[in-house]
Amino acid sequence: MVNIVFKFFIAISCLLIFRGLLAEPLLDGADFDYGEYLSGQCLTCHQNSSDEGIPAINGAEALYIAKKLILYKNKELGNEVMQLVAGALDKEQIASLAIYFNSLEK
Amino acid sequence: MNNLSRRSFVSFALASTSLLAMPAISTGSARPKVVVVGGGAGGATAARYIAKDSKGAIDVTLIEASKHYYTCFYSNLYLGGFRDYDSIGHSYNNLSANHGVNVVHDWAISVDSSARKVRLGSGATVSYDRLVLSPGIDIKYDSIDGYSVEAQTKMPHAWKSGTQVKVLRDQVLNMPKGGTFAMVPPPNPYRCPPGPYERISMVAHILKEKNPTAKIVVIDPKNKFSKQGLFMAGWEKHYPGMVEWIDNDTHGGIKNVNPETMEIETDLDTFKADVACVVPAQRAGAIAMNAGVTDGDWSPIVPASMQTKADSNIYVLGDASVASAMPKSGFSANSQAKVAANHIRGELTDSRVFPAKFSNTCWSLVATNDGIKVGANYKAGEEKIEVVDKFVSKTDEGNAKRKKTYEESIGWYNGITTDMFS
């Protein structure tokens, strides 16, 4: 019983947190499943056990990820690979990736 | 609910709550079956993603002869002394332990596409609903007169990683003082377009330190090559006077090689080498030929899914496929594997299928802390995989940037091998 109540509490908390997040215009249109698919492209380089050469991004704040991707897309941050990756992402794809990576354990 | 659609909100909420449920891997015999042949960048990634993302709903078997996989990418860095051999070796244990992939160490001998069965070297057969072939390349030994399987220890191609790279490193380290290293790169198309030129850089790096009066002669069957300006500027900067690159128009064509006398004969001249790396032409791995999904040397694919044009139940990934604008690289194979995995899951479990998205970056090391890169994004056109956007390192960028590019390549190596084997 305690377990069920706990799960219910967590589920409601998740919904409230995500609803709060999704009120942010940069995260409008976010689609978790799409983010999971798109993340495949990121995971060729970004992995979670070390920051050597390429930073770990799992569990980063969704807004932080979205803002970084937009800076790369606009070539305001200077890494050619990231400019290329972000340049090919639209607003919905950026939002989807942001909420997906945010959901992963650090 | 602002601009958020109800559908995506619900699927998102379900996805988040499903984290609590922790589904167990199902072992029911009615599960659809995927067989993956070849455990490299394409096959290991495909097996891992199909098993991981289907959460046990698909029965995945990976057929790979080697128990320990040595990556072809970064084998040049082992050659140059930048990596230990063990550091480019990887085990398949986690694919079984973490994702329930059935890893079978055997050779796939033949495919019966009408019965949907793969026959193994042991005589056993494995049934499939979908088959993924990612066999990499086979060497066309008869594409150079005088070259053969027997010749490959004297003139190693070392183009499939493994022990040949060790042989080549030993030969370079033991080369006579002031001797000649000859490199014969392969003709297009071939695995890893910048690879021969990174290899030349790594050999030059060893020789500069241990045998500085030695020479390198490159007898190329091509008139241009990947990242040419960057490599040639790098050779001049780090190894002045050591590397001579001779294009096909200048030498007039490679007539034959002689592993006994260590000679390479061209229309222009006969070159005598102390150590020679000879990389012949290539074709899709034999199992793709056997499965009847090749046209000529390679396997044509449908860009949106990586299904073969010959058989929609068979997918071909990586080097063996005709991926048009995408180079034959580990990065490309890994990228194609995710497109195929998503499509296969959709076909077998009705999960959502998203538009194909491909990418590639090839990093190369020219000298200590001098890394360069070339990369592109691709989309699935009707007939071909097409470039969307691309970049290449610049010849005039500073040392700090080059060092950072090399460090980035280390991050990529750790990333892609985690993506394949964790």
C-alpha cells in the first residue's frame, strides 16, 4: 500500500514538474519519444561516465540544453560538429532533446 | 496546457511514469526475431538499440565470430604509439548482461532469404523476421597483381584491425636506418577515406623519433584524397621532406607488387621498400554477397530505412552498403544502425517510426596534439542519402584548436564504444 501511494506521489510530482517545465516557450512542442530517437545522434559522442574531450549531458537542465543548442544553431558557440548537429534541428526537435536528456540519470 | 499537444503530453507523462515500472525482459517464444550479423559499429549498435528500446519485446541474436572486438578506428593511433592495443579491444558481455542480446560467437555462412534462416559455421541455423547484415569489408586480394592472402604478412594491408596492425607496427619499429616505408592506399570506394593518410602520419611520427633519415613514399591509385590539403600541410610542418605522395597520373598506374623482393612496379618506376603497407580494393563482406542483396561489390539500400533494395526483410549497414554521400566509417555505420533499429522496431512492434537522420564526423591525428576533422549531416532522399550540410577543419587554425580537436576525438572514441558495447 505504501508502495502504491509512493508511486502515485512520484507520478503526480513528475506531471507537475513537467507541466511547469513545458510552460517554458523554448520547450513547447517537446515530444519525449522523438527526443529519445534523436538522442541517438548525440550518444555517438556524449557518454555519461566521463567529460574527457566531450561533456556528459545526461540529467542537465532542459532549458540549459535548449539554450545551448540554439546558440550552436546560430553559430554563437564555436564547435563545428555541434553547429552542424544543432543547425539541422528545428524548435520541436531541440525541445524534445532537451526534455529527454533532462530525464536521464546523471 | 499552453501550446503542448495533449497527445505528446500524455505520451510524455506515460514515459516518465514507465520509469517506475521497470519492465523485465520478456522471454516468451512468440517474440519477433531479429538476427544481426557482424558486431562492429553497425551491428553492435543495431543489436543494442533494438534490444534496449524494445525492452525485451524483440528477440535479438548477434552473430559475431570474435569474442573480443578490436576497433578499426583508432588502430592507427595504436600504430603511432598513442594507444595501447588493449585499449581498442571491447567485449560483448554487456550486450547480453544489460540488454538480453543473445550473442553467438560463430560465422554466418549463408542466408536462405525465402525461409528466413541464417546458417552458421557450426551447422546450426537461426530464424529471423528481420535480418541486419553489417559485415564490413572483404579485401579483393586479386585487385593488385602479385598480392594474395599469403602476401599479407610481408605487405600487410592492416585494414581490418586485429593482428595485422600489430605486425605492421613491429615492421615499422624494426625498419633499417634510413629505409623506405611504402604505402599503397586503396582505390575508391573503401573503408575510412582519411585512414591511409592518418596511417602515413602515424608512421612518420614513429620514424621522426626513432629513424629520422627514413623516407615514406605513397603510391596512390587516386589523384586526390580526403582532407588532402590538411594532411599535406601537416606532413610539411611536422615531418618536412619525409613524405613523398605520388598520384596516379604521375606514376601512371600500379602494375604489380612483389612481396619477395618488396617491390612495387608502376609505369613510372619500380619502388623498393623495406616495409610496405598495401591496401587493395574492397567489397562488401561475403555474407552480403551470399544473401543476394548486392549489386556489384556493394549493397544498395533504401535511404529512409537501410532496408536493402533486393529484400525488405534484410537491412545492410555500414561499409557494405551503398550509402551514397556517406563515407564508409564507423561513425556512419553507428548512425545508420539507429535509423534501421527504429524502423525495425516500428515494423515488428508498431512503435513510432521517425524520419531518418544521419551524421558522420571523421577525426584524424596528424601529429601529437594535431587533430583534424571533417563532418556532415545527411538526409534520406528518394534514391540516395544526401548531404544537408558539412564542414572541414581549416589549414590556418591554431595549435590550441588542433589540440582540442584531438581531445574531442578521444571523447568520441569513448562515446561510440559506449554506444556500441555498454
